[in-house]
Amino acid sequence: MERYVICKVTEMQTGQRKIVQVGGRSIGVFNANGTYYALRNSCPHQGAPLCLGRVTGTTLSSQPGQYRYGREGEVLACPWHGWEFDVTTGKSLFDPQKCLVKTYDVAVEPVQDSVETYKVSVEEDVVVLYV
Ligand code: FES
């Protein structure tokens, strides 16, 4: 598994995204309510650049006849035809078992030195993508 440093944590605040090209793939990295997720930037419907879509929430049912809005920042709508995907899982909202987008692991790690060891002070964490 390859490791790619995407940015400093301070460069991607809640609600923000970055679309990166890594390993020949276009991948969207999202900060959804303080947690980072990564999705392939290609819609399974007709291949639109999915990660350019609007990020919203969705209507949740609480009991028969009642609905409430929730999950703000966790639903990604395809910019071409509006299919909606769960940013946290890559699964579509309408058919989560059959229609999904490839997801990738994302971690927040302390800044590392890599070869020789010196005393290092960590000032900021970085967002790291594993493909
Ligand atoms: S290409 Fe994404 S919904 Fe059609």
C-alpha cells in the first residue's frame, strides 16, 4: 500500500475537500465533520467527476410520517445526474449494496522524519492517503 501525504491538517478544515492525482487515479479526500474520507473521483453511473459534486446532508426518517434533516456534510451528490453517495462509506443512498464508489484509507499522522533521526518537534499533523 502506497502512502501519500496530502496536506497539513490545517489546510483542510471541516467541510473542505481536496482532489488529488495519485497512482494514476483521481481521488477526492474529504473532511466530513472532522473525520477524513477518500473516494474515487468517478461516478459509477456514467463516470462523472463525482468528487466535484455538492456535499450536503439528507432527509432521515424518525418515525412514520416524520422526517428530519441530518448527516450534514456526509452526502455527496454527483454533479451530472445527482446520484447521492455516503462520503463515509462510498455507498449510494438509493442502493447501498449494489451501487458504491471505491473508498481509500485516510489517516492523520504526525509529521515524520524518514531517514536519519534527529530531535524533531511536531508542529502540525498531516493528512495521509493510503492507496
Ligand atoms: S454520472 Fe453520476 S449520476 Fe450520472
